[in-house]
Amino acid sequence: DGTLRDFWQDSEHVRGIWRSTTVESYRTGTPQWRTILDLDALAKAEKANWVWHSPRCLPPNDRYCLVELSNGGKDAAVVREFDARNGIFIDGGFRIPEAKSDYAWIDKDTLLVAHEWQKGQLTESGYPYIVKTVKRGQPLTAAKEVFRGQVKDVGVGPRVLREPDGRVAGVVLTQSIDFFNSNYHLLTGTGTAKLDLPRKSTIQGYASGRLIVSLEQDWAAAGFKEGDLIDFDLAAVKATPGKLRGSLVLRPTERQSIEGVATTRDRLVVALYENVR
């Protein structure tokens, strides 16, 4: 929508302010900022030691956001729905009580939430492993379970893949078995389906109908090597999640490594490090 946002801290804003400006204003070098949320003022008003965690906003307009606030900087945080256009928390909006939750927007009235739904429903690492859908206006007790991992997992979290106009292209649940290995499950109309991906791989994003994945191990059966960046036609992934056929996007040389992967509306951006010595 032609705006940029950042979170700013200085001596006058110790806890920080969430603010926005236009692209045109930013390009002047002396942008005019609009405060969306003043965390110092909020903490004072609510008598809480709020620490900012990055918000998750609903594409494509990013008006409605899930703002995560930690009391005192703990890993556990509360999540509250916020209207970034009007700068207010939404009365009766989505709210997740203090926990180590993970969550994602499906649409304006639906969330996917990994949470400690009942006391003790956490992995041995202390993270949630049960994912449910939460509807606007529903109590959390009415949430519908869509996936359950294992207590021995590190945790489970949702990821929503979107088209540039905000439509949902697919939903993937990441089941972190440990800190290096994961299983990926596609959310379907009838449940979930495990994706035929190596455990040491990372879903990097989605662009132009392609699911982008990086490999941290050889995938000999598919002809790929550790370090490869590969992609898949998402329609084919949905049709046969247990038998994937990928295409090579980039294979770094012995002197190269992929440092970062990002997607824009219709492009894939790769940061490549090369040792020239």
C-alpha cells in the first residue's frame, strides 16, 4: 500500500515505538513518521513491563495484526489483535493468553494456533505440539484440532503460503523433530499429508506457484545435493505430497554458500556468499 514500517528505540522511547511512513517520504532521507503504537505509553497505562516481539499482519493490506507482547522479556508472550490503520487494539478481537505460542493468519476471521491448550500439553522442550483453528468470536476452548505432533518433538508451527493478492495458496505445518530435523505436513481439506522432503531441509518460501526449499543434506533418490536450492510446482505437491518431483534452482560451487533466501510478490531473491580467495 506504499507504506513502510519499523520499530524504533532511542533514549526517549526506551521500550520503543512501532511507526510507519510512505515510500516517497522515506526516499527524502528525512521521513515523516506516524506512530502506530507507543510501547512506553502502553506499558505505563497497563502497568506492565512490555517487551516488543515482531507482529504478524494479515496480507495483503497488513491492517489487522497479531501483536506479541512479553511481560519482562520472557519467551512466553500474550498475543492481541491490533488495527494498525487506527492504532488501537480491537475490542473482542483475537487474543492468545501468555504462552510460547505459534500462530498464523488464514483469513480475517480464522487463525491457525499452536498453543498449550491444556496444562502440560507441551513438548519436552517446552513448546506446543498441537495446532488448532481458531475462529473469530470463539473461545479458545472451541478451537478445532488439525494436527498433533509428539511430546518428544521440539515443537510444531504453522506456515501459510500466499498469492500476491493475499489468497491462501497452501498451509504447511512444520514438525520440528529436533533442532536439525523436521517433518513437513500439508494441510488438506480432509486432514494433513506428510510431504516427501528430507528431514534436513527448510521451506524458504513461495513465489509464482513454486514452493522453494533448501537442502541441508543430500537427497540422492531425487538427484539433489546438500546445499542445493530447489523448487516444486505447488499444484503437483498438493496432488501427490508423498511423491515430490523437484527442479534445481541453484547449486552453489565449492566456494559458494547460500546465505539467505527471500520471496517478493513474484520473484525469488537469493543472497549468495562466495569465497574469492
